[in-house]
Amino acid sequence: MAIVTPEKTPTGERTASRSHEKGPRMTSMVRRLHVDRRYLPVLGTFVVLALILVIGGVRYDNFLSPGVLANLFINNSFLIVLAVGMTFVILTGGIDLSVGAVLALSAVSAASLLQSGVPVLVVLPLVVLVGSVIGLLIGIMVHVFEVQPFIATLAGMFFARGLCFVIAPESIPISDETFVAIASWDTWIAGQWRMTTSVVVALVVVALAFYLLHYTQFGRTVYAIGGGEQSARLMGLPVARTKVLVYVISGTCAGLGGLLFAMYSRSGYSLTGVAMELDAIAAVVIGGTILTGGTGFVLGSVLGVLVLGLIQTVITFEGTLSSWWTKIFIGALLLVFVVLQRVLAARRT
């Protein structure tokens, strides 16, 4: 029985080979043009930041001057540090309401210790350690005793704020010469961009956080817990240690943020940082971190802080608007970004 095979022509072979070559090329081009959905919220934050810069530059003189942009970092350095710590917590699906009170406790403790004559080299690490200890206690409550993060951090907030009023019922000025010298240090880049101690510390914290989240097993575990804690356990990841450590990191960042705020204000006051935890959460959400955890970036949180700072700067330049318009714009942005997150989550599902 004869078997008939289809005849192959040279033209057909060339056509097939050409189509075979075009296929991978087209696929690779599509992949290059395709944007990962994880980056869309951050991309949205960047677009909002660019729009505010363009509108401010067109509407106001000197809005885009190096001095104004440098002050944006100087005035928000402590909030950048707070937002970095909050990013770690939210990536695991948690929340930390204590950071504003811990920031105030750190600043008040620094002012009180310096007024008592304690050396600066002892005060600086000690007040940061205060935040770390409170973060450790909260982390133990959340993981070991399985207290909801909202309740555990709310308890930490009341505890830290109460200690503030016990330590300093009134504002304490900081006049220690060494501390003032550290706080007053600055340098100029290219003769126009001013860098201060607080800005340098904030940038170092951002760099360390970026490395931890993207280049270490700890960072991969943080993302895994946010994606699904049970799945992370089944993969053999150190879930317990990581859940406690993210609150330690958040508390440490709050303690360091209090130190930076003390440098900024040269005083310690018990009512410092009231509702600042909400600003930190808003910056993180606007920066593209999803509240349910598993998706987000430290650099996005920094962009979120800059968006909040630029809104305040625009209102200052306008001169006729109440400062409460800042809260209105932030609330509107939050609603937009939360809706965007829900849409992206629904499409992913």
C-alpha cells in the first residue's frame, strides 16, 4: 500500500520559516510593550507627581527651583522614614497605628535625656531602641497571641502617647550644642541642591529597605506572607520570625523618625505626630502598595510622600486656600488609588 506524502516546495519552506521567525519576534515585542500589572499603581503615582510638578511649574514662579524641591525632601524626611517602615507592615497584610505616637515618644525622650545632660552618643541609639522595643512587643502580640494588628497597634499607640505625657507634660526645647550641630549640618550639591542630616539618613533608610525587600530571603518572605500566609508556611519560609521583624522594623523607623523630627523642630512635644500614622498609610497606599498585602514597593512609598508634600507646597504657593484643602486632596487621591487597586485585583482574579 503506497503512502502519499504532501509535497514540500521551496517556497512553502521559506514561507514557513519566515512565519516561524516572525512569531518569536512579535511575541518579544509584545512582552517589551506589556507593563506588569504590579507596576501600574506606582506608574499612576509617578504620573500624578509629574502632573503636579507641571501644573505648579506653569502656575507659580520658582515652583520648580532646586531650593523648593530640596525643601520637599527636608520637610518630609521623617515621613519618608515612617512610610518605609509602614511599607513592610502593609506588605504582609498588617497595619501599624502606633508609629505617630512612637515618633512623639522618641522625640520627647531625646529632648528629656539631652536636657538631663545625657551624652548625645548615648541618646541617639537609645531613642531609636525605644521604637524597636515597642515594635517587638507589638509583633509578639500579633503573632504569638494572635491579636489583630489593628488592636495590637492601637494599644501600642495609647501606650506610647501616654508615656509622652508622663515624660513631658509640656514642650521641651533642645539646646544641646552637639545635637544642634548635627541637626544643623548641611551641604550643597552643585551649589543649588541642599542636603541635610535628616535627608541623608532618610535616603540611607530607603536604600537599605530596597535592598532588604528585593535582594534578601527576608524580603521574599515578606511578599510571600502578603500573598498568602498559609502558602508561605507550606513553602517552609520563616513566617513567625518575619511577622515579628516587620513590626520591629516599623517601630525602629518610627523611633528614627522621631529623632529626625526632633532635629527638625529642635524640641520634644507630647502632641507631636498626632494622626501622622494616617499620613504614612496614605503615602504607602498612594505609592501603590495594596492594603491586602503582597504587592508594593518602597520607592513607590517615597513617591507617595513626595505627592503629599507637593500638595502642601501647591497650597502654600496659592496662598488663598486653607490648609485643610491638603486633607481634601489627599482623601480624593486615596479614593482614586484604592479604586484602582480593586480594579487591578479583580482583573488579576
